[in-house]
Amino acid sequence: MTRLRTVLRVLAASAAALLAVSTTAPAAQARPEPTPPREFVALRAVAPTIIQEMRYVTPHNFMGVAVTGYRQPVCIVTRPTAEALRAAQAKLLRQGYSLKVYDCYRPQRAVDHFVRWAEDLQDERMKAEFYPRVDKSRLFADGYIAEKSGHSRGSTVDLTVVKLPALPTRPYVPGERLAPCYGPKAERFPDNSVDMGTGFDCFDTLAHTDDPRVQGEQRANRQLLKRTLAAVGFTNLPEEWWHFTYKPETFPDSYFDFPVAWPRGARH
């Protein structure tokens, strides 16, 4: 009987130990969510007049779904980038225009989402608008999708110019009929941006900033954006009229992964 009691006590102790491990292991393995370094700011706190239309928190983008890591429609950048944008905005306001940002800091998890989508050749729900003339199997080779993005370093922004007073842009309705991003402005998805010749995120050579086919008012609008931003330290990506990086970058070799969200009351 004594031996039986001893065995039962050992079994009970083993069960208790297993229960303790099973209940504490998840907490021990959980990793805290990364947060923005102090060098990052919410653009609205530095340049509140810049219009923000953060596309990747909505389904109106080349994937057709909200992008992983975008939790709030907020533009986050390094402070020097925000201050340079404020200087550019001041120049444009005097001319009756405003900047509008589509995307700013982009977490690595969002870039990973882009890569997974690009590898799924069956998902072409937004092809008719964003890449009608490009075979999806070519997105990596043609440079439209990559495993790393300068946006993850915090000094790169996607933006355009809006004529003031700014008219509202209607929301995208999932499943609605799509129109090619390179078509005439009146036929593309409505955007209160001036006519840049293509829509934002248009995977097409016509989106190259200095494409010779883009002339007249469209070319002048692209040059207005490029000239204004260059004057305050930004460099344009030649393949995308909307893509600019502030130099020197605060984090030239870092790729961050904190989510796009800004804590209420945060001051840095």
C-alpha cells in the first residue's frame, strides 16, 4: 500500500509539472511587438497639412487586400524625412498645391506579404488595373516586387501632388470594374491628384518618371513633384514617378518590422 501511495504521488507530481510547463511555455515564447525607434515620427505631427491616403491599409492596391502590418492609416517616417517634406509642402502651398502621400514606412512583414502574393500566380484579381500589360510571372524579374524595400528604412515615401482645394476621393469598392492604371485620367480610378500620366503603383513602363511618351501637362506635373522634392534632399526612383528617398538616410542599412500604427500621445 505504501508503495502504491508513493507511485501515485510521483504521478501526481509529474502531471503538475507538465501542466505548469504547458501553461507557462506560450508566455515564455511570446515576443514583444517591435516599436518605432525614437528617430521615427508620425508625419502628421510635423507636417499636418500634407494629405494622407494610405493605400495599403485598404484593399485598393495591386493585391486587392489590406497589407499585413498596416494597422492604422498613418504615415510614419524618420524625423529628417518629415522635416524635408514639411519644407517641400510649404513651397507647394504657395503655388496652390499640396503633397499627398500614399505610403511611407513599410514593415518587412508587409514586404513579405508582397512576395507571397507575387509567388501565387493564380491571384490576379487586381491585374486589370495595376499590371494589365505585365505577366505576373515577370514581377520579380522586372523589378516590381523584391524581398527588401527601401521603405522599410524609414526615409522613402510614395507621393503625388494635389491641386487645392482638394476634392475628396471616393473609396474603392471591392469587386468593382477595374480600369487600366495607364489609361486617360478620366477613365482611371478617380484620384484627386493632378494628372501624372498613370495612377499610383502602376506596374508599367509608362510610370517611368521621364518616359518620353509622357508629355505636356502630365510631364510638367511629374517635373513639379520631382523638382520640388529634389530641392529639399529627395532622390527619385526613375522607374516610379511617385517614389522618393530622402538622403542621407538615417538608417541606410536597417530594415524595420514594427507595425504601421502610432501610439496615442507618442511624442517622438
